[in-house]
Amino acid sequence: MEKVYIFCDGGCRGNQFDENIGGFGAVLQYNDHVEELSGTRHNTTNNIMELTSCIMALRYLPKRPLSVEIIMDSSYVISGINEWVSTWLDNGWVTAKKKPVENRILWEELLELIFLIKDIKFIKCKGHADNDGNNRADYLANKAMDELDRSDYKAYNETNK
């Protein structure tokens, strides 16, 4: 079975504010082939961008039996998939603190994509360290945010001439 390594990262500049810029990056490696994905979004959160990086990478995969390792530095996504999600499902998408699970729609989409893959593992790595794939995914997310920020600046200047 073909093994695919996916390095994912997401981020949000101004995460605590209503007006912000988020981005994601993903690096897919299989055999000698590498694909890179990235994207941006206004007014989001870091956690949404982390989930989005996984979702977009898994959507990109061909529909055939694969063995997949998703490597990322997001404790939120790794713990969510490896520890919390089964309890959320058992409790009707309610957390241990009896609150609705945040980003439920994204979690449900991620689960649907996971169920299509025969063998999948989510592995935590240290962020901004010596993992080249994770560093590249981080670079792609930041580059996407830079590009959106520049296009916003250009649009603002043209509107206010």
C-alpha cells in the first residue's frame, strides 16, 4: 500500500480580534512526489486554520487505499482526533465541560475524510523545530497570509485614492 506523509499547519494573525487573517499550508509527500497546498481566510481562528489544513490535504488525496501519516504541531487537532472525538461522538458533540464542541462542522468533515482511508495516523511534532515538512507547511501558511495581506492593502489603497 502506498504511504503518504502529510505535514499540516495553520495560523491566524490577530487570532483574538474580530478582523484577522488566517492561513494554512500542507505538504504531501509520496514516493518521490511532493505537492504543496495553501490558502487563506479572513476573520477566522488558529484552530479553524489547523483543521482546514488537514481537511484540504485529505480532500486532495486520490480515492484509493492509502496509508497516511499526518504530522503537525497542533495539539488541538492531534488531541481532538486521538483522544477527544470518540467522547464527543458518545456525548452528542458535547465536551466534558458540557459545552458544544467548537468547530463541529469541521471536525465532522475531517472524520468523514478519515473514514475513507484504510490506515491513517495523526502524529504530533514540535513546531518551529527541526521537522522540514512542518517548517515548510508553516512557511506556506505564512506566505498565503502575506499574499492576502498585500492584496487587502492594495485594494484599500485603490478604494481610498
